[in-house]
Amino acid sequence: MNHMWTAFGPTNVDIHRVASAGELGDMQVAADLGPRIDTSSLPTERRTRHNIEVARALSAHNRVDDALGMILEAEFWAPEQLRSHHLAREPVLTWVRNQRGRPSRAMADLADRLHVV
């Protein structure tokens, strides 16, 4: 729910719960709750930031493919926001560096677009 297009309401409370869990290092809570939140009624900027937070949590649990999907979705919504946000760039750089062999085409292309390699 998005009360009067302000982005305040129960959904935003859940989003803050995910972000707070991530900041406090409880990535399990963020990884469990984050993907279940329906952000479709929120402004693009808010949805994008949420996807970045969820991607960080999923990445912390070695769910790189799921995290990559969240980042790619955020990029689709707001490419300029994603490309300028360090919280989105850091995991992508880590994924590329930790790959055994070549990264997937989607990951390599994203890293190129984010200028992290």
C-alpha cells in the first residue's frame, strides 16, 4: 500500500526492516523478507534501492544468480540511479572478481555498464 503516493505505509515499513537488517549484518532476515515484498506501488527510486538492498543480502548468502536478477531489474527501472550507487557497484565487482573462469554474459555486461572492470 502506498498512502496518497507518499511511499509511506506498511510496504515502506517492511522495506526499512530489510534495509535495517542488512545494515546490522542480519543478512538472513533481509534475504528472507526482501524478495517477498511487493514494491510495485512505490516510486521507481524506492523500488530500485530496495532491489539493491535485497541483492546485497542474497549475495551475502552466495545466491549470486538471484542477486544479479535483482540488480538487473533495478537497472531496467532506473539505470542512472543504479550506475551511480556504490551499493550496487560493490557486489558486482565482487562477483566478477570471485568468478572461477569467465563471468556470465549478463554479469560481464553489467560490470561493463557499471564501469567496475
